[in-house]
Amino acid sequence: MNAQGSLAERDLAELVLELYKQRFSGLLVLSNLGIGKNLTLQEGRMVFASSTRTDHRLGEILLRKGRLSEEKGTEVRRASEEGSKRILERIWTIFRPKK
């Protein structure tokens, strides 16, 4: 599926629901005023998201909301420079329940 459209014509939640129902796999690219968001879907489920704005990234949001210490935030930033898989692994190790 290769389609283009405007969210002014269709609600994002409706679009995501439709992609879920179709079990869509691929990349949903959203952009506005030079800001880009990419949602990666596998069989209709969101498995990854990214943004061109660093302040919209998960690590930065968690840091701003006080869910990450400055030390852990530095670890997450370092991991993000190593690639998307690495940052998700690092965030998981920070937040996984202690045994």
C-alpha cells in the first residue's frame, strides 16, 4: 500500500485503527511544518516510533517528567546515538521490574 493523504480529512486514530484491522505492515510517515514522525507497524501493531524533534523522543519525555534521573537520561541519550534497538533495550533495563 502506498498512499498519501491529509489528517485534516481523516482522524489519525481512525487511520491507525484501519491499519490495525488490515494487519498492515510498513511505515506510516507523518509530517507537518518540517517535523516528521514515523510509525513502524507489523501486522497492524505499532512496534516503533521516531521523531525528528529530539524533545519528542521517549528518553527526553521521561527525563522531563522526572521518570529518569539525569544519570539514566545520559545513558539513554548515549544509547540513542547507537541506534533505535539499543535505546529500547536500555530503557527496558532501566524500567523492568526488579526481582
